Amino acid sequence: MENTQHQKWGIKTFAEMFSVTPRTIRFYEDKGLLTPTRESGIRVFGPRDHLRFEKIMRGKRLGFSLEDIRAVLDITDGIVTDRAEIQRRKNNFQAILDGLAERRRDLDILHADMTEVISIAEEALASEPGSGTIADLAARYQAALDEAVTGNPIDFLSGVSDAKPTLASTS
């Protein structure tokens, strides 16, 4: 990222930096997730807003709801101070971390699997048409899949898993 430490941006430039519309930025501001300063009535976004919006967008890309994102920001912003509430949210966050670790393992397996498929496709494309090697390559793919998958391959391929908690869920 370029040096944004002393930079300021208007809403249009700020929106372009994240490939979103100014309306999207205003939406997040209306939800209380962004709080730009005002200069002569114009929204001005600084480095803190930039970092905060990066975190918000990352959460959205990973499938977190605005409520989930707010639950995290409420802690980091010091809005939630009740010890019991902090403990409840900490427990929820730990459950989310555990789920993310499982997703990371799944992504690593999927990455390896797709790398193998690309390799097989490249070999098939490099071979002479009708040479019969595609069946050998398919068998190699199946062997690699069988090696990568533990448990029931049908469960792995269908995405069967336990229900995941949300950041904002209650105990």
C-alpha cells in the first residue's frame, strides 16, 4: 500500500480506492461503521478510515455480516465495556477462529487439488490427441484426491460440516 499516513481523501477518491461507489461508503457511514471527519461540510477520509474500511471489506469478502463486523469493532473501539459481554464475545470470537482454521485447512487441500488438476490438464493438452493418456491422468487425479481427502469423500465434496457460529451470536 502506498504511504497513506498523512493523506486525506474525499468520498469519490476513497470509494475508487476500494472499487466501490460513494453510495456504498455513505451506507457504511450511515451504519456507524465509518466516521469520516468533515471539512466545510465535506466528508474527509484519513488513514484510520482507510485501515478500518480495509478490515470491513475483508470481513465482507469472507462472508461476515455487518452485525458480525460491528461486534468486533465494538470491542476494538472500546464501546463494549461490560466484562460479561466481553467474555461472551470473546467466546464467540474463539469459535469463529476455530472455524476459520478449519476453512484454511480446507482451502489448502482445495488449492493442492486444483494445482493437481491444472497439472493434469496441462499434460493432457501437451499429449497427442487420442493417445489414451487422459485415462491415466484421470486415475492419477483420483489417486491424488483420495490421498488428500480424509473421511468420506462425498462429505468433503458436498461441503457437509457442522453449523458455524456467528460473531454476534448469543450464548
